[in-house]
Amino acid sequence: MEAVTIHTKKLTGSPLWEIRILGQDNIRVIYAILVKDTVLLLHGFIKKSQKTPTREIEKALLRLKEYQSRS
């Protein structure tokens, strides 16, 4: 069984956070914390470059706006 490391970080200049799952693939999940006990998972992808691609952040922001408009 392969070892997996998980890290989280705030994406600068946005309400978004990123879960980094490091193993055979570098998986990222972008999420937002809506209230103290609610986390909304917005977008997941396999990261292939050092920096999080802008288009992936834009997808997550669009989904967050869509969610907020329905609530």
C-alpha cells in the first residue's frame, strides 16, 4: 500500500481552500468553508504543474457562486 500525504492551504485572494493529496497522483480538491461546520467541495482535479491553474480556480468560484445563488 502506497503512503499518501494530505495537506490543506488557503488560496490567496479568494474564499477557497485546497486539499492536496500527494501520492502516485497529485490530486487537488478545491473547497469553501460556508459556516463553522459546513464544507462545500467544489472541484477536484489531478495537478500537473507547480501552480494551481487559473481555470481550475475559476471553475470552483463559478460553482460557489451558483451554490450561493440557489441558497
